[in-house]
Amino acid sequence: MFMTISTTGTPELPATDLGFLLHKHPDKAQTFSTSHGTAHVFYPEASPERCTAALLLEVDPVALVRRGKGKGRGGAPDAALAQYVNDRPYAASSLMSVAMTTVFKSALRGDCRALPGRVAAPLPLRIEIPALPARGGAELVRKLFGPLGWEHVGVEPVPLDERFPEWGDSRYVRLVLEGELRLSDALRQLYVLLPVLDDAKHYWVAPDEVDKLLRAGEGWLAAHPEHRLITSRYLSRRWGLTRQAEQALELVRLAESDDLDVESVDNAVDESTDTPERPVPLAQHRREAILSALHGAGASRVLDLGCGQGQLVQAMLKDVRFTEIVGVDVSMRALTIAARRLKLERMGERQSRRVELRQGALTYTDKGLRGYDAAVLSEVVEHLDLPRLPALEYAVFGAARPRTVLVTTPNVEYNVRWETLPAGHVRHGDHRFEWTRAEFREWAVTVADRHGYTVAFTPVGPDDPEVGPPTQMAVFTLAESDSASSDKRTSTHANTNEREKEAKAA
């Protein structure tokens, strides 16, 4: 099996940077053992203008037979011929995908400490696979790779026998992909789609294949028009696993559509504006305002109450000033998406110590939430029925009592500025209410007085002189007399949490 990856460069950004991104030196030919043979990586050309890395997989037919799935349920379609000459040692398939995870493991993850800027940026890529099985023909190949950002998807059918053109084409094609993509994205696409096109795997498909598919398909699979075919074939048509994968992808789509639904309203602008630049999303304004307020409060241990899909948790993880971050949400679906967004399974030990996701209802008290520097309720209160607000109020301000509480909520007065939002409609279908500025201030001042906090108000987003900002934020600060007792509880609970973590680690 053979595959080449080529890129071009300039004196400032030489093409030989491909060696850093693949973690394979262009001046060396390297060999790696795989479960079914030997993989070789070498560079047919390596200059600042153009660099090509080649992956050659020599398959051991004996090892293939011994380690194959064998006959019976779940066996490969050509298992009966596995001990004879067939296409397995020659045409790119799941064998090549497994070899890629062995040889290009860091590149698949998008890791490159030497050139972090290059690994995060698109490259001019040309990928060629001279022999690729394609059950479904050239049209299916185009359907699978076409929506993924490639400028050119070249598919050339391989004839059964060039001497007898009347015999027609075989099920093999020569594939050439050209375009500007991140190298990690291109490799993850190939990792998934090679066995999908072959419509077979050389090993038994276990439940952990679902997680492999979701990790490799992050960012592109959920929105792919052929996602059902991809999941079915990748999981060898095992109905239970396919259903599990589709349910997970549906959660991703729901999360993305929810974000887009909010953003489409939040980002609405007057069409008469002269600026050609895309406006900053309101969600970004919110996160920046929250992070700024947390920094101003000197908070290092923070609760994200109603964390949803983990966008704010992800932003806080990038700031070393936040030493402990706890995301709480009642929805296990949302927490599952958040865990995948944060890549908790692949997170390093030091980083994983800083973050925790837990399920919990915000209308019930939880002793584990006491003693934190700050708590954030970002776009949460409007999702509760008004009669449930006192329970939330007591659980956060009365029981947990963090030093600082940040509450953001939509300003309903601003809704008239969005032509796409029908009159009288709230911004999201799940909103139970949306407050005016006066209503929000009245609620916030009452809560602060009742529980010993002071409160200040901050606009989030463009502050319209007539209707105010699109989002309003209240910053609650625990009064000094109550803060001293809170400090004592914080110290006690911090020590308790540390002992709990040490016990779990032991």
C-alpha cells in the first residue's frame, strides 16, 4: 500500500516544515512495525519549494491471515480468500488507517511543539493514493471527499485489464486530493474514509470503535451529508454501534444548531452598515466580559453553573490563573458534548486536575459547591420557570455562597434591533422569560440585599443609547463581613477537596 503527502513552500515558510508536522525527518528513511507488516516513511523530494512524504506499507500475508477476523460473523467479505492472493496487501484500506495511527500519531492529533503556528494553519496539500478500493465507484469517492474542503478531488478508475478495455473498470481508483487544509484534518479524514470506501475492516469492530470514529470525525463528520453511510460502513454495519454513533453525532448537531440559532440572532446587524468585517459574536463578547470580571475579582477557583457544552470552561482552561474549574449541568447530553469538546480523555494529568464536569440541578443545594471564589450563571436564569428562581437563588447565594457571582441574561429591550426576530418572540425556544433592564436590576438588587451581597451592572455587547446592550450582566460581590466567614469555609472545603482528590488518586 502506498500514499504520498506533498506540500509547497516559500523561503519564509519552507515546504520541509512538513517533516516537523509529521514528526519524521526528511533526511531519514524510517521503518515501523505494525500488527500486519512493516511501514516505511521516506521523502522522495525535500526542498524549500516542494516536499513529499511517502508512506509505504508492506503487508505480511501470513500475519494478515493469523490476525484477521477469520470466517463467520463479522468476518471480512473476502475472508475465505485471505490465505490466497487478493487485494489486501496492495490496496489502501483499514490496514493503512491503522498504520497511520502508528506512524503519524502526533500528526493526527495536531501536535507539534516545534511549529505550533504551522500545525494550526491550512497547508497547500496534495495527497495521492494510487490504489484505493471504492465500493460505490468514483461518484461515491467524490461524495465523501467533496464536502470536506478539497479544491480538487481527482478520481481515476483503474481498468480491470488495460489490454481488454471492453472488460470495463475495476472497483479500484487512483485518488488525488488537492487543496488547503490543516494536515491533521486531512489525515483524520483519510483515517475514517479509507475503510469506509473499502466497506470492510481487517479486524473485529468493538464498541470502542465508536469513540475512535467520533474523535477522528470531530469538526466534520456530524455535518457531512453522507454521515449515515460513513458511520454504518466504518462500524461494519453493526446496527447497535451505528445507532450509538448517530445519537452522539445528533447531539453534536443539536449543540451546533443551538449555537448557530443563538448566534444568528445575537450577530444580527443593520444591513446599512458600511463595515465589511464580520461582527464579533455576542457569545464571544459574553465570554470576554465574564473572564474580565473573574480576573477583576481575583478568582482562581470557579464554578460554571449551567455549563452546557463547555464553551466557557474551555476558555477558562486556556488561562493558567484559573486553577480549579467545575462545570455543572443537569443535562448528561450537554456534559457528554462538553467532555468531547475539552478532549478530557486525551488531556494531560496536570491539565485534567484543573477541570471537573459534574451533573447537578441548580435548584438543589450541593455541599460540594461551597467554598469557591466565583460562580458563573451565563444565560441560565431565563431557562427556568419564574417560580423556580427562588430555589436557584438560595442554592447559589444562600448555600454555596461564593465570593463573586456573575449572572448574564438577555436584555429583551434590545430584541427590536433584530429584524430576523419576530415581534414578541424570545431569542431561544427554551427561554421562559426575558427581562428588561429595570426588571433584571430589581431582581438582582433584591437577591443581593437578601443574601449579603453588593451588586454592580455591566453591559455586554454594543450598548445602544435607546434600548441598551443585547446582554446584561450583574456582578455580585459578597459583603466584607460575610466574606470573612466565607474565607474560613473556603479554606476548610479546599482542604477537604484536596484530601478527596488525593484519596481518589491513591
